[in-house]
Amino acid sequence: MSEDVVFPHTRDGDNEKLGYLKMTEEGFVPIDLLWNELDAAMELTAAEARLEEPGLQYLAEDWWLDIDDHPERVKVSIREVSMERVVVANADFGYPADIGFEFILANPTPRLHPAAS
């Protein structure tokens, strides 16, 4: 196999997209909606289970956004995720933009970080 193939994985029952599976020569790599590889290559059923384990809960958690013209990371919440972009909203009272101001980022982006880490 010369190129890896990536396809979406949806949850049985509600058909919600949980992430992607990258098919490699070694197996399947689970990738979340923000294009983070969650684990090494493994068998298909294990990779599917690895995506279903966290579900979409991580998207509802707090996140930090790096902004070029601001010295500190800004607290944001994720509003929308697609294959191509992530829409986040300002949730930081210390940042001069209004609460709820939206930032549109390319997906994947190195500017977004879990607040828990």
C-alpha cells in the first residue's frame, strides 16, 4: 500500500461522526475530529473502540488558543468541527474581544490546546 487511506468512523445508533481511521500497512490508526492520532496502528475493531471510548466529550471541554498578537493563551470553547475547519468562541474575560467572538481555524491547527494539559 503506497498511500494511507483515511475514512470517517461513525457511532452505531446515532450515526454521529467520532473521528477517522487511517488504514496503514500496520493496521488502523484512530484519529479524533481535530486530527490528533490517538494511538498507534491496531486492528480495526480496536481502533473503532478507541474512537468510541472518549466519544465527543473532549469537544465540550475548555481549550486554549494561541493568538499571534496576544501574549497569553486565550480560553475558548469549540463551536463547530469539520474536516477542514474548527470554529471556536472566546470564553476568556481577560481577552479584549467580546465573549463569544468566533475564531475560524484550519483543521488541523497547532494553535489549539486542551486546557486540562
